[in-house]
Amino acid sequence: MELKKLAVQAAEQYAHILNIEAVMLVGSVSRDWQDEFSDIELLIFWRQAPSDEERQQIIRQLGGELLEFHPYEEEEWAETYTVDGVKLEISSFLTETIRQTIHQVTRELDVDPDKQCIVAAVQYGIPLYGDAAIEQLKKQVEHYPLELQEAGINYYSDFGSRWNNREALVHRKDWLMFYKVVVSVQTNIMGLLFGLNRQFIPHPAFKWQRSLEKSSG
């Protein structure tokens, strides 16, 4: 089944729950980066904390098969299920939490990639329900603050003390430690590039690198 079509069908079921303020399609499908391995990622905006029954109700109505069902953790509820062989990844937040996260990133200059990921999702996501609420949030993330660029560059420019000791790691053939250092530095370089290009980080592990290169090139 075409992924966007299934996402719309899922959103129609979520819209029946009064506690849900909005539904947004995010991830690779929302940016037309999907491939044969892609799944559907939905961001659900709740007015109040959802009950387990509310979260499971939609899965039953869609005829879904539950794979993972996580409790409230780090201000998020998350579950994964399949419908007609297609995997749906659901991230649920209170709408107020989304507002606070946007404020923390755009006003308080928080460079945390997990928070920037939420902001990037709002910026590029496709509204499927609750357009007015989503458009209001989108207006707050239209522009990447210059001050956030400076904060990001300062943060990601610090490669850590182990980078200065890389020659010793190679000489001692401490390969696992060396590779960890290299990955850490590469991660920081990615953070620097996003800051220099004034782009919110779309994934905490910098997923979709090839697609991001094309979109910024």
C-alpha cells in the first residue's frame, strides 16, 4: 500500500479521539525520501495525557498488529505496529510539550539533537489532522535563529580530550576506543554542518545523510 495513503487512513482514526488535537506525518515519507525500507512515522499531539486504551484503540480499528508499546518516558509515549505489512512508528506528545520544546530550541538556544529533531519534524511534517494547531506551531519554526547557529558551532566544535590522544590509541592498537572516538568526532562534524547551514537536526543519530546532502546541495 502507498505509504502516504495509509498514513491518511490512520490519521482519520486518530481524529475520532477527542483528546487528540492534531496528527502529523513526519520522517522520510513527509520529505519524499522514502525507499523500500521506509515505514510511516506519525507525530500525535494530545491535549491531555493519553490512556493506554486510547492508544490501543486506533491499532485495533486499523486491524494492526502491535509490536512495541512503551510507557510514558522522557515526555513521550511511543508504540510500533504493522498494518497490511507496513510498520507505523507513533510518537505522542502533549501539545504543550511540543510548544515548550520549540521555545527551548528557538528561544533558549538548546542544541540538544533530540529536541531539534522534534522542531525539525514540526517544520517539515505534513498535517493530516488539526491543521490550525499545526500551522501555528510551524510559524514558530520557520526561521533558524542566528544565535542558535553560534551556540551549535560552539558546542560541536569541542571534539573532547580523547581526540587529542588519537595517535596513542592507534599506536597501542586500541581499535575499539579509536573507532568510538572517530564516530564521536564525525557526529560533532555533522552537528557543525547543520549549524553552519542553519538547519535543525532532523534525527539525533543524523539519519538520512545522503538525502540531506542532496537537499542542501
